[in-house]
Amino acid sequence: MVKINLNDPNIMGSQEAAKIWGKNLTYVRTSLKQSPEKWPKGSYRLFGHQLIVTTEGMEAATGEKDPRRNKESF
């Protein structure tokens, strides 16, 4: 069985991800409805009403690297 670390910073809620990338809070849900092909398989999942996404998915959907990495380099 594969172990998944839910404390991994590369797994986040859709609204948290939108804030990190500087997008509207509904960005992830809207993007998934309008352009699901931008999201790699396994980069998002709905748990009840909570949408969870990965850094990989956000980078693919936005075309922008993780902004947190820029802050770490200083």
C-alpha cells in the first residue's frame, strides 16, 4: 500500500492553492470545469465538498511555477 503524507505542502485545498498562486478563490473549480485537460491525471480530487489539488496540477493549469519556491531562494 502506498503511503501518502497529508502534511505534504504539495497537497492543498483549492482555495489555499488559489491564494498561493494569486488567483481568484474560485479559480481551481472554474478551471477544472472549463479546461479539465490542463490538469494532469491524479493532480486533483474531490473529498465531499473539499477539492484537493497538487502543486503539479496548479503549475500545469496556470503555466506558472510554485510561487513559494521564489520566496525560499532569498
